Amino acid sequence: MEYLEVYCRKVDDANQTRVKQQQSVATKEAEVDMLVATLGEHKLYLKVCMLIIVMMIH
């Protein structure tokens, strides 16, 4: 029974980590959208480059 509890705890931890990572990515995407809108540039490559840079910084 102890193994099952450990397994369930690890699954819960992994799920919480995944949710936090998804939230972080969503936040960074919103930051990139705001930067792109501020610059008045709507080209896809700029958005992708900025997203990569923001993700590397954090």
C-alpha cells in the first residue's frame, strides 16, 4: 500500500508541475503578444523569435 501512495504522490507532483509549466508558457505568450502589439509588428517570425528569447531569459 505504501508504494501506491508514493506513486500517487509522484503523479500528483508531476501534474502540478505540468500545470505550472503550462501557466508559465501562457504568461510568456501573453508577454510576447503585448510586445509584438507594442512594436506594431505582426510577422510570425518576430513573434516566434521573441517567444524563444523570453523563454530563454526565464
